[in-house]
Amino acid sequence: MNDYKALRIFLLAAEKRNFAQVARELDMTPAAVTRAIAALEDDLGVQLFVRTTRQVSLTTDGAVFAAQIQPAVNTLESARKDVRNAHKADQGRLRISAPTWLGKAVLPPILSGFRELYPKMSFEISLSDGLVDIVDDDYDLAIRISSAPSDKFTIWRKIRAVPRILVAAPGSRFTDMQHPSELTPDDCLAYSGESRRENWALSDGGSSITIPAGRAFSANNGEVLADMAADGAGVAMLPGFHIAEHIRSGRLVQVLSGWAPQELWLTLYYPPYQSLPPRIATFSKFFEQQLASQMVMLE
């Protein structure tokens, strides 16, 4: 970084036009500033300043050089700050991917609380119900509600299980079902990150059954599926917290209550760090604590 330091000295001298002032601001001696400028001039083979007893002035070459290097030095300084901040627990930037519903209903108060404690932290939040490529898309971490992770190349942290239930519109023919075999693939509104069909695995504790879903309708958004089910289009299988308000309002009712779908997991996952950067570890711990303390019901 010696070249970078020399360029910073040069740019400050170009701004202040006084080597002694530059020395005071950079905690250097005037002689050290003079030597740094002289070495830079020697390396470039041009004179950058015209020196008088009272001040220094840029030469034409010096002015051109200052204008050309200023953007690059600014970019380098920004990169240096980002790298330094990345290893601090209380400042820096976090790029987070989160599911749409959770990002709207759960994440805002957690982020607000975290920024009250760490006001130097900043966030970029992206809401998506599909799985993201956390490395290629350059996220620091992602919050996911999904089946048990199978990705061996990222780091996963399971926060808690998320049970799902089967729901349909009250008064629809689906509320009278006694067994999942009464469901047809056209009745089952599938959730898929890629809007494709899925298979529902249901168990009553003793026996199990698998039903193909999504032949007539699938979506990658739980709110859409809940609304479709409430309109009588079929049965949806969604996390309990996602449709809790629909059930309280009477728009949806649970069906086949004796048959439980496989649980999902609320999970944090990260790029393949050797160890979590402090700012990410700090937020992860805070997120988990706040999720519990706020009594967010994920059932």
C-alpha cells in the first residue's frame, strides 16, 4: 500500500497546496511529505508541483494526473473501508435474502431493533420465495423456510421446525374428507419455488401416503395459494403461521387434521465461509433471539 499512501499524500497536497498542512493532517513530518512527493515525481518522470516559499501549485501534468487518479483512489479507499468493516461486529453492510411473507411480517421489527443497537450497520434486503444462489448473487446470508437442506457447499443453521397444515375454504367439499386418498392431483394447490408440481407426503402417525399436487395449479408464493384455497379452488398445504390470519378470520379451515405433512425448517444459510464474519454472526444471533422473544408463532 506504499503507492496508495503516496497517491493520498499527492491528492491532499493538490487540494491544500501546502505541504506543512498535509503533514499535520496525515500526522507526518513536512520532510516526509516532501520526500513522498519527490519520489512520486521521480517514479513518473514529471514535475507535479511548482514550489515557492509560501505555497505549492500544481503543474499542468500534476493537474491532469490528479484528475485521472482521484476516482481510482476513492474506489480503493471505499474498498479498504468495506474490508475493514467486514471484520467488525457493529458496522458494515449486510445483503440478506428472505421469503416474501417473513420479510414483510417478521423481519422489519428485527431489523429496526438491530439498527438501534448497531446504528453503523446498513442493509440490503431482497424478498423472494425461491431459493437463491447465495454465492453468485452475492448475499451475505439468506433466511429460508424449506425442507431439510441438502446443499453441501453452503453453511446452514437450523433455527426451528415449521409445521404445515392442509387448509381449504369453509363449506367446500374438501371439509368433509376423511382420508387423503379422496384428494385428486387437481384438488391440490402446489407450492413450488419454480412453480412446478410437487408431491405431498402425509402421515397419520402409523401409515403414510404420497399425493401428486399441482396438476391444475401451482405457484411460488404462499399468499397466492392461500387466496386460491379461500376461493374454493382446492386444498393448500402451507405453514401454519402463513395462514393464521386466514383461519382466524374464517376464510380458511384446516382439513384432514389427523394427517400431518412433513415439517419445514426455518434456516439461515451462508456462503462457504471458513468462519462467519463478525457482523454476520452478530446479526444471526440477534435474529434468533428476537424470533424467540417476540413469540413469533411459526406453527
